[in-house]
Amino acid sequence: MKVVFSILLFGFGFGAFSQEQVAFYFDTNKFELNTSESSKLQQWIADNKTSKILSITGSTDEVGSLGYNDTLSQKRVAHIFNLVKGTVNIRPDFKSISLGEKGATSVNKAENRKAIIHFLQEKDLAKENEILGIKDTIEVIIPENATLTEKIKLAKVGTKIVLKNINFYQNTFATVPESQGALYDLLFVMQNNENLRIEIQGHICCIDKDYRNLSTDRAKQVKRFLVFNGIPQHRIQAKGFGVSQPIYSIPEASAEEAAANRRVEIEILNK
């Protein structure tokens, strides 16, 4: 099993280094640029073919309802995005930020009807991660055949580990007897790593929605086993994800794919 985890300290208050921004202004109640501002954007695009867009933030004046203004600022962001898409590089984790009238910081209403592009110029791309406060990705290799103890030892905070051989009776949260070995392996790990905190995550298969919240109940059942055997509750969280995070697309093509989707994982919260 290869687990890649990265630490992102990525915000849009940046402030320092060489992150740039440019604003484009809209007429009252409009989400498309007028001729003058459209020409300004086209010139910016021509001058920034090698720049990289980080985010676009939209805002409005305070005329109109909160809901209307939020929708209007979203449309302004979308309008700018559609004009720059395919012409200027955009980060994969691009942020679309709608402030609505919360972005109205000027007493001049016209200055609040805007969308701001946050970007990096080509000269700063070599130090992109440094500017954005992104630490290097740490790659952790965890062998598939490693014991749970070995996997926990190799894991970092944020790593997810599938608990093999924990199974339940059909349509219930009761574990089958064959699950006892895996449950006691987890208990042993928790007993011998006092700083270890985990989130137990339940997943189900085969249906379009977890109507009975079975994935949560199964995660809670594993937690109950650990607490009953002396592990403090504050070290364990339990959460169900239903069918929202399948390994294989649903409906599954085989029993093996269904079994892979129907799983219990732990995520390392602290070591």
C-alpha cells in the first residue's frame, strides 16, 4: 500500500512574498464586464500567459438581499473564470471565493462591485510552494502484507489504513465471529501506543445511498469494542461515509469490488 500525504498550509490571506492581484469592476446588478473592463481583462490575459491563477474572489455592494448578492458575486467569479480558462494557467486547487456584500469594504459602492484575480507571475513560479506555504509532500510506503502494528509505526498523521477481516452480518452492525482477531489486533495497537488517536471510518457497498446510516453504526460498533476493553473514548472518533468514498464505482462489477468498497478504515489523528 502506498499512502501519500501532504501538509497544506494554503490560505488566501497570503500577504507576504510575491503573490499578485488585479481587480475588475462591474456595473450595478451585472455579472458580465462592460466594454472597458472587458478590454482591461483581455490586456491582462495577454500580459500574463505564463502566470498562474490561484483564486478569484467576487464581491458586491450592499444594495439587495444577502442571498441575491451572494449569487451575484458567484456569477461574477464564474464569468471571469470562463474568460481566463484555457488562456492562463490555473492551479489544480484553484479557489472560487464568493463574498457577496461581505466583501464591501469601501464607502464607494462602485469599488465593491468587483472580482479579484490572485495570481503568481512567471518569475515567482520556481518558489511557488514557498510563497504559498506548502510543505513538501512526504511519501510513505506501507507494505500490503505488513502487520497492523507495523503499519501504524510507518504511518503519519492523516494516513488511512484498511482494517482487514472486519466483517458484519448482512444489513446489521454486528460483527461476525471471524472479525475477533482483527479487532483484538486493533485493541493491542491502541493499548501499546498511548498517544495514538484514530478515527474509525465505515463504508458500505452496493446501494446508491446509506439510508439506514449503517456505515456509521458499524464504525461505532468497532469503537464500542475498544471502549469496552478499556481504551478511553477521547482517543477514538467514529464516522460513517456511506457510499460516498468507494474504491470501485457503484454498482460494483464483481463480488470482489463490492467487498473492497464494504470496509472499515482508521485514519491516524495523532501518534
